[in-house]
Amino acid sequence: MDDVGQQEDGGDESALSPPTVKSQARTVTIDQFIVYSATFQVPTFYFSAHQSDGSTLGLRDIEALRLLNAHSRPNSEMNSYAITPIASPFPLLSQGDHPTLGTPCWYFHPCETSTAVQEILNDIGEMDWVGEDGLARWMGAWFSVLSSAVDLRM
């Protein structure tokens, strides 16, 4: 039987089994946070993803959502708790507790954030990021770095 409602010749329609749902729509909630890392003195992006029943999504499920930009992590290894570039001692994306809420989250490791932002500022000729205007330019560059790794529209 290929289509619902079709039956083989001579079959009784009441004997048909109900159709099997091959894919089921699900509701996923993604909470996003920006938290200042006192250790690295940079903003850090945290997020959690869970289904409507409250169960959290694993990394493979998160990757299926296309929240993470695949092109931003070439030559990386992935396991159930992190994505780590092969040439790096630190993971790019890791799992840990939100520093304020204490809830499980995923976060982008902040250790190279300052270097990446400074490269952008140097490329655009922005050397002075002191004061409110400089901080706004620094944050703009940080969001550029972040948006290269994660789809912020989700």
C-alpha cells in the first residue's frame, strides 16, 4: 500500500491500518543570552534549545536546526558535548551552565574572541575603541564574528 485510502484488490477498507506519520513537526524553543566573561573580559554567547516537552536538544539535533553555520567550523571534531577545531586546544562550542542562571547551555568559548574582534577592527582601520563610540564599534565587530558562527535570526 503506497497511499492512504488505497487498498489491495478484494481488501476490506475497515482492515486498513492508520497511516504512519513519517515526519512530525515539532516546536523548538531557543533562548539566547549574551553574558560578560570576567575571565576573558569579553561578551560570550550562550544559548539553550529545548522541545515543547522541556527536553533539551543534543548537539546533533541543534546542528540539524541549522542554527550553527557549518562553514565557520572547518576541520572540527564533534562529540556530544563540544565542537573543537582540530588545531585548537579549546572547543569552539561547548556545553556548560549559564553563569548567572545556572541552567545547562551551549556557549561559544570566549578565549579567542578578543583576537578575532581586533582583527576586524584592524582591517577597517579602527585602532581606538575607548569610550562609548569605541565600545559600540567593538560590539559591532563582535556581532560580526558571532554571526559568522551562528544564525542570529533564529
